[in-house]
Amino acid sequence: MDRPLFHVEMSDGNRMKRYIGLVLLLFSNTLVGETLHINSPVPIQYLRQHQAYKVFEQAKENLKLQVNYTFYPRLRSLRSVNLGDVDGDIGKAPLLPSQLENIIMVQEPVAQANVVAFSLAGDLNKISSEDDLSSYRIGYIKGWLFYQKIASHGRVAIAVMDVTTLFKMLLAGRFDVVIIEKGLGLFIAQQLNFPPKILTVSQPLANQGVYLFLHKKHKLLSAKLALEFAKIKCQEPFFLASQCLGE
């Protein structure tokens, strides 16, 4: 009598282990060598300078993945991930619109970033907390819910589509303050050739996790990446020891 293709002798523990391993390999959502298409809501030139990129690139090498990055506005990016048009998005905080039901978040942050308030030098009193924003017109990037939450402490909070427009409006006096990650704000000011010392940067208003979001078809990969991120951050000097796996 012919045996079924996946017949297993249940008494043979080693064969059972090999069988399970084969099934996991055959049905894994993300295969070795597969190319992931990842959106970034920040310019790729800036992303490549960021700690998150360094950690993700190392994890990619460890898991033998290929990754292509594309700059895409935040909300449009998340919608494309939700539809499965792309594989993922490198975000800035674990806050997503509730309707994006097909997106999962890799539970371990890729990095941390300081969120600050930028203003024109000499215009405002010192800003050291969200409470100090109450008298000001605040600008932030549309779709970044973490920034929106901080901006809501202002007298007026207005969202714009992209970070370049945000800083141009600050320079034109349309906003008193803009809320953004410190590194990204300094990068954009440099790209726009802002005069030296024209900006004042507040103390950090919040410490923000940088997370990788994936379409839910990559659930198995998400767990693998979380472990890789934790291990890699333990080995890098720019991360605190308290961020290490198991601490």
C-alpha cells in the first residue's frame, strides 16, 4: 500500500521534528531571500542616517532578507500597507488609525527618538514641557498621531502634508512652533539652507519609539524581527543597557 506524501511514524521523534521543520519552512510567510518593500515617511537620505535604519539593516542581513525603501507620506503609506500593496512601513510610534486592521506592529522598537518643539530664535519663552505650548500655534505632519497628541496642547494645532512645507511655514510665521523628531527637524532645516542659529530647539517633550509596521501576512516574520532587534540593540553602543534583551 502506498504511503501518503507526508506520512510520519509518530514513534520516531527525530522524524517528527524534521517533519515539523519542513512544514514550517514550506508554509512560512516570508522566505529566505524574499524582497520586502518598505515605505518610509521620512526622506530616504535621512532614514539612512538613522539608528532605526542601522538596526533594521543588520536584522535584514541576519535573516537573509532583501529590502527596498520608498519615501511615502505617512497616511498614504499605512493605507498601502493595509491593502497589501507594500509589505511595511517604518513608523514613529505605536499609534495607528483603528481602521487599519490588516497591519501588525513588530513589538520591539527599532530605535528611540526625541520629539521636540522647533521655533524661530528669540520669538518665544522657553519650552520644556507640553504645558508650555498652550499659547502657541502648533504645526505638525498630517498622519503622525503621536505628534498630533502633543500638538493638541497648543492654542491651535494644524496638520500639513509634508515636513518641508512644515518648516517653510514656520519660517514664514504661519506657526509659532512645530513638533517633530529632533534629528529630522535639523536635517530638513539644513536641506532648506536655514541661516545658522535661526531656530530654537526645546528640551525633549517625549521619547518616541520607532517601530516597524508590517502587513499581517508577515506575522511569523514579525516575531523573528522583534527578537533580532532586541539582540542587535544590545550590541550597539548607542543603545542603553536597559534596552537589552532580558533586562
